[in-house]
Amino acid sequence: MNAPERLPLPDIQSQVDLRNLAIDGVGIKDVRYPFTLKVGAMRVPTIGTWTMTVALPAHVKGTHMSRFIELLDAEILLDAESFRALGVQMLGRLGAASGRLEVRFPYFVTKSAPVSRVSSLLDYEAIWSLSLVSGDRPAFRTKVIVPATSLCPCSKEISAYGAHNQRSHITIDAEINGAISIEELVGMAERSASCEVYGLLKRGDEKYVTERAYDNPKFVEDLVRDVALELNRDARIGSYTIEAENFESIHNHSAYARIVRSAVQSDHQ
């Protein structure tokens, strides 16, 4: 039995649109697809949540959505440079002049407890993103969300004993102009906190982190300022946004602070 004759199928999305309205970004959002992270000599499998968009000219009716998935369906090994290359490949595959590529993924670090030295994994949320313009080097940003402990200086000062403390999220979203690892950004955030957090602690470790936080009280304002001081000293960092959120233990709301710096401001710190 002969195979049926292949019939030409209409390509509706490539038709001309007469409304004369360009679209800044169109594509796929929050699609989960695995990839392998290249960390030095290590290869770390992970799951990414991807958002991929391109600009659409005013005369084109629609983009080719399947081509985004085709890019992800290849076996992907990523570090910062290959992520940039993937973005350039996306523009070429879609025939686009500009676009945006983002992947959000869990990043695990093996940490040793401060006293017992018992090791465990702690997860951080990491986001890589690119702003793409055809012919230009992609602008690459790394974002990390780092859990930490903060202890209130005011509570410590006015209380006869004890002080209220809470878990905090410190977020760094930075334009990266050189080779800088996720761990380095995580370290900057953790050093700004009253104390870092761990996946596994023994009793001696608990005593240490409790007393460490008590001896190192920080307001939410202190968290963002201390991170900013480190970023300002690092020539590999361009523009940045730093956020800190304290999930208050004595209030039904969070305390929050943010510092935003442009690349020009950062260069002159």
C-alpha cells in the first residue's frame, strides 16, 4: 500500500498582518525542560523552567512556537558562555532581531555545619537571563535567592534577654561582565546576614548559629547595604538590584528593602 501523498499545509503564522502593530515579546513561558549545568569540571543535571520570547515585526502574524521547543529538545550543556550562544541561536532559528531568554533552576551546594562539620545539601534558586539584540553581545544577568537568618538590633538592645529573629531571603540580580560563579554571589549574600542557614545541624551547631546571629544583629537595611558594598568593589558586576525580605517572627508582615544601581552608578562607586 502506497503512502498517502503529502499535501501542502498552509503556514498561517507567516501570513501578513495588516494591523501594523509590532510585538515586543512572543514565545513560550514557564516550560520545564531538563538540562545539564557545567560547573568547572563537573556536570550537574537539573530541571530548568524556561521562558523564551522574540520580537515580532508588525507585518508578521505569528511566531513559530515549535522552534523554541526544538532548541530545548537538543542535549543542552550550559555555562554562562554556552547560555549566551543558545540565545544567539534562538534569534537565528526564529529569524528575530531581538529577544529574551530566561531559565530558572534549583542550585544545590554541599555545606558543612559550623561545629560538627557534618555535610548536607542546601538549595538556592538561581535564574540566568539574556537580553538579546541581533549582532550585539548578549547582556547576561544572574539572579540568586539566598535564605539566611537575621536578628533585630533594636529587639536585642531593648530586651532584658533574647531578641527576635527570622529567616530572610536575600536576592541579588546582577549584570555579569566577567566570570563569576553562583557560589560567589551566594557567599556575598550570606556574609551580609546575621548568620547563614544550613540543611543539617547538630546541637553544637544550633548553639553556634543562635549565638552567631545574636552577636551579629542586622536590620533589613543592613542586609542590602552590606551586599551592595561587596558588589560595588567587584569589577565583574555591572548594574544590579538587591532585595531583602525578612519574614518577621513578631509581625504578620515582612520587612523589605531594595537597592538598585545602574552600570554607570556602579562604575563610579
